[in-house]
Amino acid sequence: MSIGARGMSGSGSLYWRARLRGMFGGLAYAVALALALVASWAIQSEANNLPRYGAAEALRHISHTAFQYAVAMLPPLPLLTLTLNLAPRAPLKRAAWLVLPVFAMAMWSSIYMLGPDDPVWRGYFAERLLTAVLLAAVCWYQSAMRGATDTLMGTQIEGATLGAELERARLQMLRSQIEPHFLFNTLANVRTLARIDRSSAVEMLDNLMRYLAAALPKLREGESSLDDEMRLVDAYLRIFRVRMGTRLSYEVSTAPGLDDQRIPAMMLLTLVENALKHGINPAVEGGFIRVSAARSGSSLVLEVADSGQGMTDQPKEGTGSGLANVRLRLLMQYGDSATLTVAHAVPRGLVAAISLPLRPTA
């Protein structure tokens, strides 16, 4: 074989290896999430028996249970990631593609752990189907983030001549930064509630599906109506109210005539996430969140106020990647005509406010 032929053969081999890696991209992430679930399930399953064992015996029982769960969870994951990577980008078509691997994952897990003749098989299958659906949703989010990041890196390599494409990729990456741990933690809460309070578990699941239905189509959108964004925020806060109980109360309000205003997709949700993470969650007693939209002269003011622990330092510039991303998106989309301010609330907590220019509506 000539050197040229060998070079072509080597390039083809590298190409197909790259294609194969792309087809199973995200498999390691899915396995890591599944193993985290397996570990938590194994500890929960053996929790009541652990006081009767010594340390070595307890570890052996947990390891054995974890192995059983792992065999029930891991084999279908390559099919799940392969389908996700080959699926169309349109949300509805992509969801349809995931039906088969999600169903196969739930079926495999149920048959392996119980067998179809077990009297509790249907209930177990429903629980495993829910697990598979939420695991697929987490992988979907991670895939969107990875794709946006890859787009950004590729655009940066192409150089400054592709500045417009670079800005679009950066905006897409910022919009795709939805915390996968939110879905993971919600899954764990649904599982726990299903054992002790089925009505709360159903309520949380309903709110989660409402949130996903609103959030998934927005991963590739730059803007959304204010009414849609408020519905998304409401569904998100409903989930946390079930999780936190009386520790969280909230209010969402929009002044008349503003529902059709176009705003950056999921930007308001970022402020709500920030208020929950840094304000309400750390406070033992929890607190109140008020999300509002109002007109101020020629500007639209979106405000998220919380009664959480606040900050001891001056919050004028804001801290954390969430607020930094909001500032960057506002700068890239509106220049100097939009602002984000963060101030102390009275008597405690913080108020984050975005001011955008009002747009004429039909």
C-alpha cells in the first residue's frame, strides 16, 4: 500500500472513531447519574437493617443491593444515549424517539428485579418508568449544554471573522445552562414522596411535567413572551413549594397589557433560581419570593424579590455565574439600553431587577 493510501485509510479510521464517540456522547454522564441513583437506593433499602450489622457486614449488604440495582439500570443506557444523539433536534420528534429506549429501560429493570409474575410488578414498573423518563430528561439537558458548548468552541477556533456566529453560540450556551441537579433532586424527592405521601408526589410530578413542557422548547429560542416566562416561573416555584413545604411561599404577578412583551427566554427563571439558592434555601425558616413585571415609563421592569438571608456585602454588582450570565446576555442583546440591578430588600433579603425597553405590540 502506498503512503498516500495509508494516509487516507488512517484518516478514515479516525473519522469513524470520532463518529462512534459522537453517537455515544454523554454515556459517561448518564452512567454517573444512574450510579448516584443506585447508591442512594441501596442505602435507602438497607437503612432499616443497618443498626443490626457491623460496619463490614453493612457495607457488604449495601454493595450487594447496589450491584443488583446497577445491573437493572445500566444495560439500557447505551441505547438511551445512542437514541438521544441520533434523534432529530425538534423537541416533539426528539421526545417521540425517546419513547422506545425509556420503555425498554423500565421494562428491563422491572423484569430483572421482579419478573412479570410478581404481584407488585405493575407498581414497580410505573416507578421505574418514571425514573427512566426523568433520567432521559436530565440527559437531554446535558446534551443541549454539551452541544451549545461545542458550538461555542468551534466558533472561537474559526476566529474573529465569525464574530456574529460566536455571539449566537454564546447566547445559546447561556440559555442552555439549566441545572441538571435540579432534575436529579426532583427525581429523588418524587421517589421519597411516593412512599410517604402519594398525593404530594403526584402534585410534584404534574408540576415537573408542566415545567419540562415549557422549558424544553426554549432551549433553542432567543426570546419568549412575558406570559410564557411567568408560567414557566410559576411551574418551577410550584415544584419547590412541594419540596420545601411551608418554608416557601411566593407570588407571581404581571401588570395589565404586558403579557405579549418579548423578553430573553429563561432569563427571569435565572433570577428566581438565584433567589432560591442563595436567599431562601440557606434560611432555616425559608421565606417569600415575589416575581413581578411592571411598566416604568418606556421600560419594562422585571423584579424578583426574596425575604431570604440576603448578603452582608454590597450587592450592587451581584455575584455568581447566574447573574453574570444575565448581565452578559443583556449586554449582547440590548447594549446599554438594558440593566440588571441588585439591592437589599426591606427588612431583609434581596431585590434583583431587570429593566428592558418596552416594545410596541400589535
